[in-house]
Amino acid sequence: MAGKIFYRERRKVGEKEKKPRFKLVAVADVDLKFYSEHLRKKELEEIAATVGAELVLLKAPKDKDEEVEIKE
């Protein structure tokens, strides 16, 4: 079974900004370390193809009430 890499779009990055638009959320069944939390789509695709993992885009909640962020 191939592993999975879960990611979502960042909220505070615009379409034309030169910043990575995606945030790494979790990795399952893949022995892999990430040294960056924010990645570009091409970077995620290349990593997933190399390690044989599936990319899973997490949907953003529609209501602001549903949104929960844990800060450490």
C-alpha cells in the first residue's frame, strides 16, 4: 500500500505571490522527513512520485466557525 501525503492551500497567500501556496499537514505510511512546512505544488508532486505516495488535498472548511487551529 502506498503512503499518503496530506496537504491544504494556505489562506494568506494570494494567487500571484511568489510564495509556496500549500501547507503540509500530515504524512501516513511513508518513512519521510520534511524540513519545510510550506511547499509548491510541483515540489509536492515530485516528492510523492519519488517515494510512491498519493497526494491528498484537504478541503478548507466553509464556515469560519468550523475552522480550528492549534497553536503551540
